[in-house]
Amino acid sequence: MALKTVQVELPEELWELAGFSSKQASAKVREFIVMELLRRRQLSQGKAAKLLGLDRWALMDVMGAYEVPATQLTTKELDEELEHLRQHRKRKS
């Protein structure tokens, strides 16, 4: 994967509010961008995990911290899944 370096200047106050050092900035900016792309559905969870060097379970923790939903079903899709589960339970009974 090709890497691109970007230089960003931010006020000291912003670093303090962010709660991480300038040494951590690259990883945190990468994490933020990946989480935003996940939120927008422009990136798969598998690709996100790879870009961040995480396994799927660690990715779920990061997603939780950024309040990125693990699944993004529409109301209709969720209703269909619930109906499927109800039918499956009835067959097992």
C-alpha cells in the first residue's frame, strides 16, 4: 500500500483537548479517518481492520469508542431479520 505524508499544523490547545501527543497524531488521524469512512459505508470492516492493524474484535472496540454502528441495517432490513429469527425459532419448537 502506498503511503502519503501530510503535514498538519494545529494549535497547542487542540492537542491538549484531544488528549494525545503529537507523536500519537499520525495513528489517531488515521483512526479517525477510517472510522469516518466506516460510518459513511465507504469502507468495509475488514479493510478498516487491516488499515489500522487490528483484528476484528479490536476493531469493534474502536468502533464503539467512535460510536460507529457494527451493523447498519435499515428498519426494513432489521424487521426482515427479526421475522426470519421468529420463523426459525418456531421451526425449532
